[in-house]
Amino acid sequence: MKALLWTAVINGVLSPPLLLIIMFVSSNRKIMGDKVNGLGANIIGWAATAVMFAAAIGMLLTWNQQ
């Protein structure tokens, strides 16, 4: 059970920076050519990235406050 908990914690901390990289790459026309994200995908992607960052920061701030 402890391994599952720590796996979830690591996933929660590493996901936001990875989403940030994915959003930058998928929006870059030099890298993606004509396959860049559209407006809708960018809005949803950046919103998900912001929510993930907020959740990770919230988890870290409240980790030992019980």
C-alpha cells in the first residue's frame, strides 16, 4: 500500500512539468509543422496544466498539516 501511495505522489508531482513540456511542443509550429494544436486543444490543455500545478502545490502545502 505504501508503494501505491508513493507512486501516486510521484505521479502528481511529475505530471505538471511534463504537461507543460507537452503543451509547448504541441503548440510549436517549428517542431510540429501543420499538426499544431488548435485553439480548443490549447485552451483545454493549458487549463489542465494549470489545474495539475494547483493540485500539486496544494498537496505539497498541506502534506504534513493533519
